[in-house]
Amino acid sequence: MISATVRAPGPQTLHVRAFPKDRGRADHYFTAAAPPGLSAGEASRRVYGELCAAVSETGLAPVQEKVYGLLRERTAVLKAREAMFQTHGLDASLPVSYLEGRPVSGGGFAGVQMWAVRGKVETVRHPWGLGRLWSEGGSRFLYLPGVTGAAPDGPLPPGRAGQARRMFLNARSALRLHGFEFSHVVRTWIYLRRILEWYGGFNQVRNAIYRSPDFFGPSFQDRAPASTGIGGASRRGDCVMDVLALRPESRGGAAVERIRSSARQGPAPRYGSAFARATVLCDGPSRTIHVSGTASIDGSGKSVGPGDCERQCLQTLLNVAAILEERGAGLGDICSAALFCKDRRSYDAFLRVSRLLRLPPLPVIALLADVCRPELRVEIEAVAVRINPSEPKRPS
């Protein structure tokens, strides 16, 4: 069973979702949303104080940490992070992704997501930053955050397309440094500055890269990983990518399954994009489902409900639920999620729809960001875990 704990000693709420695995293993997902009405420095001190206390209690090792806030508040937030890590005896030098995320409630800091595991985890270096490397259940995992399109010696290629192409090549190089190939990648998170101006061009670059033999080859449409492509920015360049890769080390390692379509949505390559609807990591009795960024798009690839925020929110939730249902899971099994809203009106619509549907509280960070099409108002990405799931047959 998945355990869900909500700690709320102050104005903020920290969601802790934990699930057991066999042989004494366990994963925890922490979601800490910033309380409203505080400066970025004060909000991050409160959030990290509670988060670090919870992580310290578990004795687990963080492998992924994403911080969402305005870029101008980066120094203040990371300073608070370092202080709280040191206070609770945690290693503040662990890699962290600081991503542009405008809080829905205003202010400069939106919150933190963290994934932690039991066992030995190494911090590794690559030319674009730090990563985390660990083994679990016969599989080797590598997480590389913050890969940009810059060359190892610093300069960026000219043009957005050049940066995007170089970003994928850089990711491949970083993976190879630690014994992985891009074909081992199961999940990417891609943040594009001014996404609405060049998402089509970005997709052309990604398709061409994935088609090459050093990536997925001619069958790239069936082998592409789950992914989020959303409006956002880092400190440098027009695109940045986080990568999660898995390489089985023994016959008992996790099996990887890519969900290309669901009962409600067709394959993304049909409308020019290259990603799976979700990637499922099958490890013994557990299924970890990495759901790609999902919006109000129907089975033919058309946007549903332009101009109708509530309809788009409902369509998006149903699309996510359909993906999870493929492997016996549901919205209540979500361990970590990010909600991207075009504006505050779209977020308010999401709250209304959630209330009407009586959805369980989701461990989510809510942000204001552009989605990949001008008419789309909402996008959700999620990680869900199901223990001993049923295996329903897919509808024909």
C-alpha cells in the first residue's frame, strides 16, 4: 500500500508519499508547496525547514530535487536551502534543478519536489553539472539535471534549433560518461523559453535526433521516452533538459514499458511530437508510472475546449486517469505532480473542477506557464505508483 502523510506545522503543507518495495527498499516522494504571502527567502526557509526534517527522519538519499521559482529569487532560495540542509545534517552539494516557475499565488517561490531512495547513491559529474547514480533491484539508474545546449567550454550555438540539437548531444555524451546510452532514457523534462514561438521547430529537431542510430533509430516513435515539454527557463540559453535513465544489470532488473497511446489519446508522433504517453517501470510487485506532460488533446491530436477552461481541466484529468488506468492505477495513486496553468483563471478553473469531482488532495506544485499550444490552458505531469496492480485488458 502507498502511504500518504501530510505534515502541516505551519502555513505550508508538505505531502510525503512513500511506498515499500521488496528486500528492504523504499522510495519517498516529497512535495512542498510554498505558503502564500511571504517573501521568497522566508517561504523557502519554511519549506526547506520542514522538508529537510522529513528527509532526515527517513534516512533516505535524495536522487532528484526540483525547485520552482522566479529566476531573480534563485540566490535567496538556494541560500535558504543550503542553510536548512546543513541544519539537518544533509549534504547541500547535492544536484538541484532550479527552474523558472511563477507561483499561482504570486511571490517569487513556488515550492520543491524531491524523490529519495534507500541505498547507496553517488553524486557524479558531467561537463554540464552534477548527477545522481544508484542501483536498485537489479537496475542501474542515472539522473542528470540541467543539461543545456552549451558546449563544454561555455559558448552556446547560434539559434534555438542549434541549442536544442546540442542539448540532446550533450545529454548523450553525459550518459556515456557513466556507461549509459540515450536508448536507456525513460523520462525527460524539457523547459523551453518562449515555447509558443518555437515548439514546432523544437519538435523537428527532436524527431531528427531521435531518428539517428546513436539515439533510437528508425523505430524512434515506439522507443521514445515519456517527456514534458513546457514553457520555462534556466539561467542560460533557450532550452534545458533533465534526464532519467535506467539500465538493467541482471535478469531481475526492472522492466521498462512505454505507453504510446491510451483509451483517450493516440500516439503523439501522429501530430509531429516524439514522446510516450507514459513510461512504466515494472519492479517486482510495484509499477512506477511516469506520466508525460498531458493536456486537453483528443485521440486525433486536436485541442479540446479552446476558450473553456473548465472543459480543458476536465479533459486533462480524464486523459491522465486513462493513462493510469492502463496499469491498474488511478489519480489517487499519484505520488508527485506538477500543474502548469496559462494564467490564474485557468488555475481557479482547475480548483473548481477538482472540487466538483471530489478528487483526493494531489501532491502537486502549481505554476503559471505557457503550454505547447496557444489555445491550451492547463498541463499536468505526474508520477504514480501502484503495488500489485491488476492488469486490465486494453480496449480494442
